[in-house]
Amino acid sequence: MARWPPITKSLVEEYLQGLANAKTSPAYISRSLAGIRWYIRNIIDLLQDNDDVKHLLSGEQREETSSRAERALLAKKPRGERAAGIETGRYISQQEFDTLIEVCLSDEHVRRSA
């Protein structure tokens, strides 16, 4: 069975910094952090509410793990600019939007699948 390092604030921040260094978009980093926080909240809930976990871990072990998890929730996204080469979204005018819809509707394949 694989043994993973405990979730800590510094581990989460190190992972997020790795995403930033890999020129990952800020939106992806935000979604990743949201997912990690969801996971951590579920760990805390299990530690407090699950009877099986209460039998497997002592009160002290549960408290220590819960405390570490709550601290990991405080992890922050790395600061910085969007990496070079990663474009942001752009505004589409109503005319351009209408033209795009018109082209899609005129496509034979699109009309058949609708």
C-alpha cells in the first residue's frame, strides 16, 4: 500500500507553485486549489463524524490530523502574472457572436444532429 505524505499547508503551496512554474493558467490553479480545499474539508468531516475512523485512530491522532488539515486550508495561491504565451479570454462583439452562430447553424452536420 502506498504511503503518501501528510497534507500540510506547505505541501499544498508547493504544489500550487509547481503549477505556476509550469505556466499553468491562473484559472486552473484556482480550480485546483478549490478541489484541494474540498478534499481537505472532507477529511476533516471524516475525522469528526465517521465511526470507523474514530475506532482506527486515537482522539489525539484525529485531533492532530484535523489540526494539520485545517492549517492546510489556509494555503494561498502563488502571486504573479499570467505566464507569457498564455492568452486571456477576449470580448466578442454581438456582431461576431451572431456571425459565429449563423455559421454553426448553416453547417450541415450541426443541423442533422440537432
